[in-house]
Amino acid sequence: MNRFGEMHCSIAQAVGVIGEPWTPLILRDLFLGVRRFDELAQDLGISRNLLTARLERLVEAGVVERRPYQERPVRYEYHLAEAGREIVPALITLMAWGDKWSTPPGGPPALLVHSCGQQFTPVVTCPHCGGEASADTITVMGGPGAAQGPGTMVLAAPQGN
């Protein structure tokens, strides 16, 4: 197991939940409407044991919900919980990065269309001014949870001078 859960860092905590290589792809499939275990296994080409472990971890973390769709025998579908739906913007931003920097042959495999009907590429913006948030336009400061320890030493370092 990894030590990400021990780090006092929101990114490390998130990676501890969704950072395993198959997990973003499972979340993508759930977002796209692939709900049943056998369909997920087939679409992803993932072993059943590994898929079971990943789904159990996502359910335990509150990212995915299991919902019965058949009683005898009991069979379940998997749906994004609120936490899972809230990760979708990060997934589509990761997709946009992949489209720009490591596009598969033939171009992007998916296009995004907003509810307004327009195709778009996601951009992270400041909710106050609407300006793009990028490595060149943001500064990170220690927050109320900053503490000395693995994963936050830079943020918890004394400010000043």
C-alpha cells in the first residue's frame, strides 16, 4: 500500500483514493454510462480481481455507489456518487492535457460538448475574475491545514523575510 494517506496534503490524499492507474479509467467509464461489472471488465480489459479491488476501494471512499439492479441473484450496477461526479472536471482537464501533449494516432478519441450545445476544451479559471488559472498566473500559500510533515514541508515552512 502507499503512504499517500499519511501525507498532510490534499493532492496526496486525492491520489491515495483515485491515483491508481486503472481508477481514472473506471471513473471515466462510469461517467460515460458503463455501469455493470462485466461491461466494465470487458471495456477496460482489466482483470476481474483488479476491477473488484478498485471498485471496492472507490465504494469505501464514497466516490462510487453500488446499486442493485437484479434480486435473484443479487447483481449490482456502479454509479458515480457525489464525490465521483465532482472529479469529472479534473478528469476532463486531464483528458484535455492528453489531447494536447499525447494525442493518440488519428486525434482525440472524444470531444466534449457543453449543455449549451458548443464543443469545448476545459480551462481552469478564477471564479472571481474569470482569468485562466495556470502555472504562470497562480501563487500557492500555506492554508489553515498546513503542517510540517511529508508532502507539505514547502507549504508549512515559515514565511517571511
